[in-house]
Amino acid sequence: MRTCYRCLLCLHPPVFRREYAGEMLWIFDQSVASQGVTALLFDGLGSLARQWLLRSGWWKIALALSLAVLQVVLGGFATMIFGHRHLVEPAQDPSVVNMAEFAHGGSIAHQPLTVGIVMYLAVFITGGLTVMVIGLTFWMKSFGARRRHAALRVR
Amino acid sequence: MTEDYTPFLPLSPAALHILLSLAGEDRHGYGIMQEIARQSEGQYKLGPGTLYDNLQKLMTQGLVEASPTPPAHDDPRRRYFRLTSFGCGVLSAEVARLESVVREAKVHLRAPRRAT
């Protein structure tokens, strides 16, 4: 179980691991009898999740990824529901996607999945992710600045 | 000059207990855990993951800092932590807030309930 806990500590972000992993392992040895292995392992798992998702900023990537996936799913549903109104003939060459037609309301729902469509989706998701991460970063920085400013405000 | 501590309030239970345990003297991680267990009469047990995660956050906020010189008789590998003056102010503000909550609760619990 000590090895399990050590592995758990190795999965923490490097900065946290360098600072506290040694002491945490020492405390694990000291308190395993009083707190129990299971409680300590769950505590380590909780710390791991908090460190990666909250403290290291990875939550922004996770949130942006979830929103991008949601965006694609909603787009897919919208195409399924409203796409039949703008049915177009499939392109002569299946490897070529008529982007102008797609941009003007054409549906790609009934076209075979081609490299062009996959590339278009990849660019769409990557662009969305980048915009969301930048937006969230700026939003959090302004939030932190407001907190610091309020804390140092002179009454 | 008075500082406004409201952006840091209310403190989470873990942060409150850690600051309380450091109010008396400088302690290392395991000492903080033992002091918290003593203060809460064993009802609140903090694991090392929660402890160091919160200590890191409190150090970033400037409420706690690493103590420069550990006691001579102790293991030099252990790191000691202490409350900063800003942390002491935040703890006092949180205690004052909790006092007003308790006062309010006593008033409402003492008052006779209206029949529904």
C-alpha cells in the first residue's frame, strides 16, 4: 500500500511533488495506523484531482474541451434536425468538400466522411478550444486581480 | 491603515483548522494534523493530501509562510509553517464572522416558534 501511495504522489504536478511528496510519505507512515489505508488513499486521490484540475490551471483545458465537444454535439443535432431542408447533391469527387455550399447552409450530413470534413472539424474544434482557453485565462486573471485589489483596499 | 479581509472569507473548514492550529506556535505538517485532531476532539481528521493542498493555497495567498529556523531538537528534514500577520488578521476576521453567526443562531433558536 505504501507503494500505491508513492505512485499516487508521483502523479501529482512536479512543483507540488518536489515541495511536499517526501513529507506526505512520512506522514503516511506515521498515520496509517490511526487513519487507515483506505482513507489515506482516497485523501491522496482527492489531492491529485484538486492539484491537476484546480491549482494547475488544467481545469481550463478540461472545461474548454467539454464545451468544444458540446458544441460539436449540438451542431450535429442541429444538422440532423434542420439539415434535410438544405439537402444538396453529393460532390462528384468524394474527397472534395464544397465548403462554400456548406458555409451557406448546405448539409454534409449525407456526405461520406472525407479527409476534408475531418480537417474542417479539427480546425473548428482547435479554434474553439484556443478561444475558450484564452478567454478563461483572462477572466481568471481579472478575477484574481480584483481579489488582490479588494484585499489591499484602505478603509 | 486597515486591510479588508472580506475577499478571503468565509474560510473553508480545512483552512480554518490549519490557521487555528498555527495560531499558537509554528508546527510541521504532522504536528498540524495532530493539533487539529486535538482541537476538534478527534471529530475532524485531515489527511496529508488535504493538508498540503491547503497549505500550498494558504502560502500562495500569503496567510501562511515557511518558518525559517526549525527547533534545534527536531528533525531538520521537517518543514515548519507559521501564520503571517496577514493570516492572523484573516483568522480574527473569520472568528468574528463566526461569532456573529452563533449570536444570530442563538437569538433565533431561543425565540418561540410560530405555529404553522
